[in-house]
Amino acid sequence: MPRPTAAQLAYGSATVVFATVAMLLLSQTTTGLGVAVIGVAALLLGLLVAMTVPLPRRAKAAAGSPTEPAAASRDSAARATAGR
């Protein structure tokens, strides 16, 4: 499993903090069980947000780019050999 990026950590952490504060203010709960339920819900929401942040494009582009020039050079070498 790949390591989380800085963006994933930032978005997930911000979601947990803001969701917890918002739910505590809106629910006006005072019991320990209510606070625990809200905390768990906020952690799950933060995990969901962190996992849905898109991965950087350069990682995907870097994986595909080395094969393309090699294929192009093989094609041009094959054309040069066929023309002889």
C-alpha cells in the first residue's frame, strides 16, 4: 500500500477537525457516548476524504513515458532496416 501524500494527510486532518467541531456544535451533546460517536464518525469521514484525494499526475505520467520513446525508436529502426 503506498504512503499517503501530503495533500491526503492535510485534507484528511482538516476534515476530522472541522467535522468534529461542526457536529459537536450542531448536536449540542454533553454525554461521553455522544462525543465518542461524533469522534468516530469524524475519523471515518476524514479517512474517506483522504483516500479519495487524487494521486499526483506526474507519478502516472512517469510510469508511461519511458516505454513510449523506446517503442518509437524501435519503429523507426524497423523502418530503416526495411528500406534497405
